[in-house]
Amino acid sequence: MASIWNNRISVSIFGEAQGPAIGVTVDNLPPGEFIEAKKLHQFMERRYPGVHEGAEFTQILSGILNDRTTGSPLCAFIQNPRVEAAPDMSRLNRLPRPGHADYTGTLRYRGFNDIRDGGHFSDRLTAPLCFAGAVCGQILERRGIYVGAHALEIHGIRDDEFDYVNVTKDDLVAVRSKSFPVINFDKGTDMLEDIRAASAGGESLGGIVECAAVNVPAGIGSPIFDGIENTIGQMIFGIPGVRGIEFGAGFKSAEMVGSQHNDEFYVDDHGHIRTVTNHHGGILGGISSGMPIILRVAFKPTPSIRSVQETVNLSTMQSEKLDAELGAEACIVPRMVPCVEAAVNIALLSHMLDYPHFNS
């Protein structure tokens, strides 16, 4: 499986949803970086509130000593809270669930993959991704670079957007402390009501996460295949359920004319070159411009729903009914917010390692 990402920083994710543990190894982190354990747990708590007070606890095996990175691979794992009795694997391989990777995974791995609760395809694997991203985020923040996100939209209910030109560190940090990750409290209340209604009806909802990064220096990244968008996009698509990503004005750019989309330059009161607008989302030619990096990530409705669905028996090639999935989650978008932040943290730190003044 292609579960290793290597771009100056190496991130390797291992484990299955109902195996004994899941985890991550991160290599090539700069040595001597102070990593605060409390902040790591606060970050991961946002992914699944309440879990880290119970069974799910991150154990660091190597790479950190006396709260500082050692320069050797950082390896951490999370004990799965419970390992359920093995289900009828032959039945799961025969009857792929609509919207899941059961069918494609069975084809790719000839039926030998662990299919319990999604196995290696499960969104539970975003936990080690969040751990790696939380570590990278602390390293970035000591250089003044902050990444933050919120649930911009769920099932058509839309939160306020970040100010693409003037979004600040304080704006990003403010969302982290909220029990529901939105800017506008009233919109968050509407989203929660819609999620509850979907859950009551056995349905699921998708949505959009908006993310911003501030204080990224101008001149980071490279054109063609190593641009910041390329790196962020590759990390983002490692999150299950992602259907699309856009930067700056995104797909709305196609509706504009050049004079509308171009962001004019000026020199601010501190002698810094900035742009009046930020349709380019802080990236030009794959390289940071010094403006806030703005992106939005679309998530599909989780495929686990409490409804009877049609599938095909792969043994008989006949249609069959598939039972409703009990305990299905109506919307994963709110807890994907820190996952998007984590992916962007890793991508940005990988590029910052090339920055001449990074270790000064």
C-alpha cells in the first residue's frame, strides 16, 4: 500500500481500524524542536472529543527525548480502544458496501486486505495523520506560521468565510477553542440541527472545510511538480472522503475575466509587498506570495448510512440487499477540520525546510 509520503519529510502511516493499534513514523524532522505533549493531545482531542480521556492514547516510541525532537524517526502509536470479534470476512468481501472501498480494495489486494470497519481505508487512520500534523504545527508556530480551519459549509448551510486578505493568527486560534468549529455561532447551531435531522432519518451529510495559513514567507515552493498546491493537495487527498480542493477564488476563477482575478500589488506601511485582493490564495506559480494561503476542501457524505442498499454478490454476480449500517455517523466534516490543518502543517513544514533562514 502507498502509505508512505516522502517529500523532505517522510510520513508513514500503519495499522487497520480494528487491529491492535494504528500509528505513524515521521522522519527528517529538525532536531532540538520543543514539542509540548499537552498541545499534542489538545490538537487530537479536536478530532474526536472525549476519546483521549479514555482508551485512545498516543504513545511515543522514539524521536522525542526530554520533550525535544532527537533527529531520529519519530514513531508513535495509538492503541485501538477495542478489537471486536472478527466478522464473517468472506461475506464482507462478497458484498461490497456502496460508497466504501470494499469493492476496489478487494480487487486491488485479491481479498486479503483487512476489511473490518474499513481496515486501512478507514477514517480512523486520520488519527496518526493528526498526530504528525500536530507535531509539525508546533514547529511552524515557533516560526510565527499558523494554520487554522473551520467547517465552512454542511449540506448547504454556510458559515462566514475567512477574510482572504486580512485573516490573522488570532482568527485561526479562536476557532480551535470552540466545541463546534465555526466562526458564526448561529450558523453552527443550524448545522448541528441539520446533522441531528439527518441522523434521525438514517442519512449522512457532506460539506466543506476552509483552511488558512498566515505568515508563510514569500518565495517558498517550486513550479511544475513541487508547488505548494501540489504538496498540500497530495496530503489532503490522504484524508478519506475528500472529493475536491480549491485555492483562493478556486472554481469561481473560471467565471472571472483577467482584470477581476488579477491581484494588484502595493507596498504596505511596513515596507512589505502585498496584494489588494487575494484571488490567488497566497500562491503564484506554486510559490508563496506572502499573502494568507487559502484553501477549501470538499467532503462527501460518509457512505455509512442506516438504510438498506443494493449491492452485487461478487461470488454469484447477482444483486442482493445489504443491511443498514448500525451506529453510522451522520457527518464527519466537523472532525475533519483538524485533519485538514494537520495535512497543511506537514506540507508547509516540508517546504519550509528549504527556507534559508528556517534554522536561524
